[in-house]
Amino acid sequence: MSGVRDCGGEERARLWLNYAAEYNVRLFTRVEKRFGTVSAALEAFLGGDDAFLQASERVRGRMREAAADGFIDRFLERMERKKISFVCPGETRYPRLLAEISDPPSVLYYIGRLEPDPELAVAIVGSRHPTQYGLDTAYAFAGALARAGAVIVSGLAEGVDASAARGALACGPSGCPTVAVLGTGADVVYPASNAKLYREIIERGAVVSEFLPGARAD
């Protein structure tokens, strides 16, 4: 699945609230529960509902910004240009195990191919400054697991994360896809030295993030 799909009212409202709350899932969930649906929350906000006075001025400002005419259309257009897709809890492509945590991302952005849940996914993460033995071990384990049918989930950080992703990719087309979970927007390569690895992961799997497109490392 690539590109941005046509969005209905609830999806557009979800993007509105996700933009306003940024990655504050608890705030997103409180608003959704208060009004039943996110589209109902947006309608209430536009109608001047006093319930939103409990939110911070920053959040209310972002709500106003995202509710302005044309904002979500431009947001979707930017995502389409950058080949960013998104998935929400309850949808088939939303990772099942991720949905079981206490605060799953209200919107998960990704570039590449995010398949329905595999039979086996294994996360490999570790130090940014490992020994050579650590690098070699991460690479070897990831390769062996990918050849055995496991999807390797890692980050894009230098060190163990990057080595694990490279090990999984070294299997070639016969191996399973690999997924990189980013601490930036899905369209932001960090560190920049891993730009080639970032592109290779997208070709075979996906980079995913709960952060808004364009979000930089902080």
C-alpha cells in the first residue's frame, strides 16, 4: 500500500486531532471518548464547545490551525508527494501487537509496504556504540531470523539497529521485509549517514513513525 487514500470525514478529523495533539495519545483518546467519534469532536470544536477550554493554548492553537479551510487537503497533498501513507487503530494494516499497548499511536505514518501482521516479528535494538562483535552478532542474528521467516523490526540509529536492518536486507528477495521505527517523521532520515539504508528498507519493507511528517530529531 503506497500513496494517500481518499479520506472520509472521520479520517480527516483524526488527522486534525493528531496534528493538534502531536504524539500525546492520552489527550487524543480523552477527546475521542468525550465525544464518541473524532468527527463529532471536530464539529464540537468548530461550534465553540467549552470542553476544549481545558486544553492548553498550544493545543487549541494547533486545533484552530488544522481546522482552517484547506489545511487537511494541503497536509494530504504533502504526504502524497512524499509517498507517506497512514493507518489508524482498528484497521487491518495497523500492527496488532502495537494496538495492545496502553497508548497505541492514534495515527501511524509510514513509507513503503506495511503488510498485515506476520506470523513472527522480532525486534533487534541496542547500543549506538557497540563493539565489532556486537555489530557482527546483530547482523548475523537478523539475517538468520529473516531467512527463517521473521520480520525484523529495528530503528535507523547507528550501531546495533542499523546492523540488524542490514543483516535482514542482506538476505535478498528471499528474506522477509524489514521495518524501521523512527524517532522522527517518516520522511526524515536520521542520521543522514543512513540515507542509503533508509531507501533500501523502503524498497523491501517500511519505515514507520508516530511523529508527524517532517518532525525532526529533538
